[in-house]
Amino acid sequence: MKEELLKIAQESLSNDEVKKIVREKFMEALGSAVEDAFRWGDIKHAIENKVKEVMVPYIEKNDFSAYLPKLDAVLTELVNSDTCMGNKQILENFKSLMTEPEQKEIKVTDLFKAWIKQCNKDINTDDLEINCDDGASYCSVECEMSVEELDKPSWSSLQRAVITFENEHDEALNIEIPISKWIWNSGKEEPYTISISNDVRISSLRRLNEFQILLLRLERDSTTIIIDTDNYYDEIHPEEEPV
């Protein structure tokens, strides 16, 4: 019986069909091993690093500003199309967010004025006195700007500060804007820039006002914030008219 089984095994191993099956299984195993190697592990990381070495310098050296007029035209067409009327505010805010700021730097007092302009539209007029001297209008509301530099740890090179815009009538409009700058050991200082660090989702664009979009644009483009004064006072003039 033993010799008979050995004979059958030898005949089977020499069979071309068995060789074909073994060859196919070997190729499948090899293919699976290679696929796994490319999916994770050292080979995958090596490929990723090589791609980054090639792609990152290419992207960094290219100026994509030429595409902005085309993007602006496409967004304008979308905003005005009937099919997108339900998402018009989202598209308008996205278009504004993608628009390059006109200035590379902005004074904190000019930023304060931009906030006041937004407050003129949005301020809650409940309980505001009405001025009847020259037609009926709501009385103005005093507002204040302040800049406070925060304590910097001795081991850190990052100096933080907070810009505050506030009024006492409608606290929902008040805002704190974090800014920061690098101070190197050599004594060199980088300019202040906005550091909101918000993860803006498409769905949230519907709720953002013009001033919030401005802040995001200034942060995205690392616009320099010039502290021309630490304190400043002004007034909000409500656009809403008394009924």
C-alpha cells in the first residue's frame, strides 16, 4: 500500500495540470505579497516620501494667481444661476473667502472700523433710545477696541496677544481676535498675524457675515496686523430704522 501511494504521488507531481495549479497559486501569493507591501509598510512610506519630494517643490514654485480670475468667473456664474439659489449665501461667502485681500497689512483701527460697519447692520435695537432731532433714528452705541499682549513663557518664541472689540448694548457682537508673532533669540521679530485656527466647513459658510469672512481671508494670507494703538473708542450707528 505504501509503495502504491508513493507511485500515485509521483505520477500526480509530474502531471502538467498540477504544475499549472502550483504556478498559478504561486503567482497569486506573490501578487498578494507585493500588493500588501505597497499598501503599508516600508515600501509604501518610501514611495510617499519620493512623491512628496517631487510634488511639494513643484506646487510651491507655481503661482496659482492666474487661475483666480477663472475661479471668480465660475463662482459668479454659480451664484447667479437659478439652480443654486438655495445655496447662494454659501457660494457668495466662498467667493469672498477665496478673494485675495487688497492689502498685505492692516491697521488694527481699520479692522475695528470694519467690525463697526458690520455692527451697524447687525446690532439688536431692542431697548435702544430713539433720536428724533433729525428724523427718527436709533441712538448710537459706544464701542471700544483694546489690545492686550499676553505673557510669553521664557522658553517660547511665540508672542500672543488678543484684540477685543466690544460694546455694552449687544454683547453678541463682541469679539476677541487672537494674534501672534514670532520673536527669535537673535532679536528679530516677525509681524503679528491673525491666528483664529478655525476649521471652516462648507455648511458653516451660510452663517458667516462679511467681517468673519474678512478675518478668515486675513488669516489665510498671513496679512500683517499693525498695532497702531492699544485703545480706541468709536460709535455704532444702527442702520435699522424705528417703526
